[in-house]
Amino acid sequence: MALPDYRDPWYRPGPLFFFSVFNYTGLGVVTAMPKMKTHKSMRKRFRITATGKLKRRQAGKKHLLSHKTGKRKRHLRSPITESTKIAKTYVKMMGRA
């Protein structure tokens, strides 16, 4: 079986050829580069402060609370602000670069 000759004027590539070469959004718009999409689950879990740091809730406050002391549960109530390397990656995934 011979490979298709792309120089042939009668050659028609399959429908996936167009989608593999260009970024086709499905709305009739072809863009050169893909758009940055927001990671929606991160949007629900985290907030970004005005200085660009990541603000999140602490883990360990959902269940098995009966054996934890009141002081421990009270301290788990306060949010944490992070500015580590992984937090910067999360901020970028949320659509803020």
C-alpha cells in the first residue's frame, strides 16, 4: 500500500487531519495556540490573595472530630496562605499567570 501523495490535487485528508493541525474550538474559530483553561475544581477549593498567594482551608476538619480537642479543631478552622513552588503552579492552573 502506497502512502498518500499530498501534492495530488484530488487528495482529500480525513476529518481528523484538520483537528490535528489546527486548534479547532468547534465554533468555527481556528486559533493558533490553545487557550489557557481554568481548573474548575481548584477554583472551588482555593482563593488567590491580592499579593498572588494561595489561600486554602486546612485538612482534617471533615470527619472523626470526636477525639480531636477543641483547641485543635479551632486552629484547623483558620485558613492558610501559601507561597511555595507548588502553590505557584496551582495559581497558574487557576488561570492567573
